[in-house]
Amino acid sequence: MSLRALPISQTRAPWRDLISSHLEKTKGYEFTVATVGYDAKQRIVPRVRTCGFRGFFPEVKLHPSGQKDMDEQVEDGGNAPLFESDLLSLTTDIRMEKLKQLDSTGNSIEAMFWLKEVMVQWRIKGQAYYLGSPTPESGAESDLQAQLFNALRLKPDYDGDQKVDSNKWTWDKAITKYFANHSPAMRGSFRNPPPGQPRTQQLSNPDLSLGQKISDLHDPVARGNFRLVLIIPEEVEQLDLSNGDDPRRRKWTLVEDEGHSGSTGGKWEETELWP
């Protein structure tokens, strides 16, 4: 699992504040996520599902009970709030089909928000990668983490205060915070029987059952199945229907900045389209 060559902007995306303001005005944060897979006859087919949006990495907001668990179980209560990014996040179970589809079709993904309260649709196309393996194979996840770290930016209000040690920021703390973002019952879902298997099939693992509640943020079975998915946007499109007489459609595309190549030096280009 390696990051495809992609320009990454080191400045806040021009669409980021706008979509954030729209999300703040909505009741829920679900979005539709589409991948490409294969059917039983090995034909390429689309696959769509609704997922819980977990915010822009790594700024997930914890319920007070989740922060209490972090304070009690994680060094320093987790990472200091040093970084921001334009990476969208969701969480999933390693046993779900969406991750196999990402692996087999080049990590391509599309996500869509329909925000009825503001009458705006947001469509995000890009790459998606997942993290959280308790036993990374051959350092592949470590390499991926290093590449994804290029997409993080120090927050504008960070002034280099020596009281905050940026070297203590770790991916393990970041991923654990996303696990803590779930209620004990939702954490327990990662100890459910294998998703999609017949109920009549005998379970080989006695640790798996429905209705478990997990308070341990490092539970080996649940964390073994838990994964954090990060979406790297390459193209973002907004369809604004708030004015029925004049609907507006805009697209931002991430392109390579002149004089740079590889995984840095990207910039966003904006185009207004007919709706």
C-alpha cells in the first residue's frame, strides 16, 4: 500500500472553510462513499455506502467521555492540537469490502455530501488509504504514514511555543483518538462476527459476539479490526442550489505547481461551471 504520486498543497485549500461552514449548519455528518469493485463474475461494478464523516484529519472532536478515556489511557491524553489538513476521515472495519476494493482498484474513491439545510452538494474525488494495523507488514504502513505526514500543516495559531513538544505527536495517538471517538457500544461493534457472513456459519473466534461494550482503547480484538481511512482530495466540486433562479457550480482541481513534482508543490485551480 503506497501513496500514488500526487501534488500536495501546503496551504489551506480554498474550499475548506466553505465546506466546513456548511457542515456546521447541518444536523448530521453522514456522507456517501463510492468505490469500484468486482462482482462474482469478476466484472467491474460500482459500490456505494453511507459512512459517518469524522472530520478533517487529525481534528476529530471527542465527546467528554471519550476524552476522559484518552486522558486515562493514553500518554498526555493524546496528541497536542498542532496540525490540520484537508484530508477527510472516516472509520471502518478491516473486514468490510470497501478496503479490499481500494486495494484492488488503485485506491480511487469518491465521496458526496448532500446538505439539505443549505441546499448544497459537495463531491470529492481522490485517493483513500487506511491506517491502524496493530502489526504493520514490512514497514508498509510506516512508509505510508511518512508520506501522509506531508499533507499535514502546522495550525496558523501555532507559534512554536516550547512548552509543546511536536516530537511527541504520533500516529498511534492520532488513530487511538479516532477509536475513542466511538461510544463503548460502537467500539464493541469491531468485535462483532465477520460482517456479511451467514449467521448459520460457526464462529471460530469466541471473542466475537454482538452487543459488546468496550472501554479499553487498546482492546486487541477491536483494534485489530479497526481502521482509519483518510481521503486525499484531488478534485472538489460544489453545486449550490440555494438560489433556484441562479444555481452555481464550482470545481477545484489539485494540480502540480510549476517547479515542483512528486508529492509536494501542489496548488488548487478553480473553475466555474454551468450547473
